[in-house]
Amino acid sequence: MRRTRSTVPVALLAVGLAGAGVAAAAPAKVLPQTGAPKVPRGLHVLARSLDNPRSVAVGPNGAVFVAEAGHGQADANACQPDPDYATSCLGLTGAVTRITRAGRQRVLTGLPSLADHGGAGASGPAGIALDPKHQRMTVVIQWGSTRPDEVAAVGPKADLLGHPLTVSMPGKGSFRLKGPNIRGYEYDHNPDHGAGSEPGPAAEDSDPYAVATYGTGFVVADAGANDLFYVDQDSRLHLLAVFPTIAEHYADGSAAVAQSVPDAVTVGPDGAIYVGELTGFPFNTGKSRIWRVVPGHRPTVYASGFTAISSLAFDPQGRLLVLEIDTKHISDPSAPGALIRLDKEHRTRTVLAQRGLSFPTGVAVAPDGTIYIANHGSSPASGDGPHGELLSLRL
């Protein structure tokens, strides 16, 4: 069996593992596409110089919250060799920023961030979910390792990596660990049994990334472990779903098996949980699926034919918005991303935006229908090249 570990510019994007066999894919519904790939008139830059922005959430009074993965640590003395980067530098530069008409403010700071010297593609705060009813915010700190010795070797506050945190809204004040150690669960149980990879330590992979408020708790998609959890109000962990591998092919046409890599989650107006896939190596286009998950039932494929999904959100009319990080998948970073809307009857899909989207990583919708998108999601707030930004879109 052949296996390839893939490092993606954004560490969200977990690990793609491939085997020689072909896995049967779930029945898929491919929707016809309409709309022109142009920059909509209503697409505007709302905030610039964000630090590896990832997930976006809309809070009370229209405030927009952005999880920033940070830029690691510039001090070379804090860096160490890393299998996925030339060096791996831990800093406390991860944050959550609140953006309103009056300006922007970092309401949560000092969160761990792991990146190379340039700060691009950091691992850090990735998923964000708001629960206005209980006046709390949940933030997931991603990272792709499960071994306790590797975590301990990283440095101060490394124990927060792979954990969800909870804090009182709007985010000021101290944070605390919320619920069990998700990466630790993968290390102990490995629910997908390393599907699509060779046996051994590499088969144990965790990268908690996406989170959504659900009931009195929240759900978390682990992009590395290929599963979905529910954390209840008593901080107990419940495994809801394990997502199967995908049949793909290598450049030479030979069969490949890609992992699901679930990195997007939202709750629909029907109360079901919807999960989007990035998919793994060899990163074929058109392979990403959207799963519908009802606790107690097997997950079903809601729609397919997408490429490199990075985020999901429902608009006020109950239509699902799908954000693609790259229309040619991450193997071609020069290609644009795309924002696609599925109609409520689930018959067609419309491209709302494409040009102007570069590595978009998060989407959220306000009650008035305004769409917010985290753009340049693998870019730090400073240095050469593009910087992270928040876009707004009015249709």
C-alpha cells in the first residue's frame, strides 16, 4: 500500500492520506451550476491585515467575530524542527477579533499559534461559534498531532492545541478549557481506524477545526480524524459520525483513496447538522461532499460535486452557502475560490462570487442577508504578499 502525507499551506487542511485500493463512495447528488464567475458589485473589503483569518460568526447587533490563527513566533529560539514545516514556531499570537461599524477590537488574545518563520498557514484558533442565548463563545484551537510527547515538546500553552475553549461573550476576560481533549480521544480510540492510511502512528491524526452551536452544547468536526463530535453542557464527548474515504486517482490514472477531511460544519433550519469536506491527497477536483447528520442515524450525502469546501452557512431564506477554498483544489493555489448557493429546493446551485476570492476560509450570514467571508485565510497580517482580510457581500 502506498501512502502520501500532504502538507497544505493552511494547517486546517489536515493531512491527506492515500492508499492503493479504491473505496466505494456514497451516492452523490451533483447539482447544475448557474451564475457568472465575476466579482459582484456588492463585494467589499470590510477589514484588512487580519492574521491568518479562519472562521467567521455574526453576533448580536451585527458584530462580526473572526478567529485568527496568528503567525506563530518570530523568535528563532522558540522554533524547532517540524515534519510539516522547515521549522515550527509556537507563539501566543492567536486571537478573536470583533468587527463593527465603529471599528475592530481583539476581544480574545494570547492563544497558541504554530507556524514557520514567515507566519503563513498557521495552526491556531480556527473554528468559532457563538451562543447568544447563554452568552458564550466557543473557539477551537487546531493542531494535527495526537501524541502527548509531541504536544509537551511544543512549549507553553501547547495543551490548548486540539481543544475547544469557551469564554463569555463578547470575549473579554479569561478563557478555560471546555470539554474533553479531542486530540486525546483520537490518540486513544482512532474511530476511523486510520482509513486510507497505513497502520501505525500516522493513522492517528487529529485536527479539530470547525465548530457550531448545537442544542445546549456544540458540535466539532475533526478534519484529521475524519469524524464529528457533540460536546454536551456537562462537557462530555459524544461521537456522532465517522466519514468514509473517497475514491480518487493519481496523475498517472491509478486508483487512490483520499480521506474525507471534514473541515466545515453548520446547523440547518431543519435541525440537522451539515458537514463539508476538504478531501485529502491526491486532491482531485469535484470530490467534496456535504453530509447531513442527524444524531442517532447514519450520515447521508446531501450534495456532492464540490471542490475543497472550507465553510458552510445557511442564509435567512434557508439556502445553503458553500465556500470553496480553491476551485482547482489546493494543488493549484493560483486558482480562485468560490461562493456557491444551493437553492432551497436543492435543485440548482449558483455561483455568487469567484474572482476576488483567494484562499477563502470562512463564511457567515447576518439576519439581514449580508454575507461575510474570511479571505486570504493562509496569510498573516504583515510581511510580503497578501494579508488576511474580511469581505462583505450584499446581493
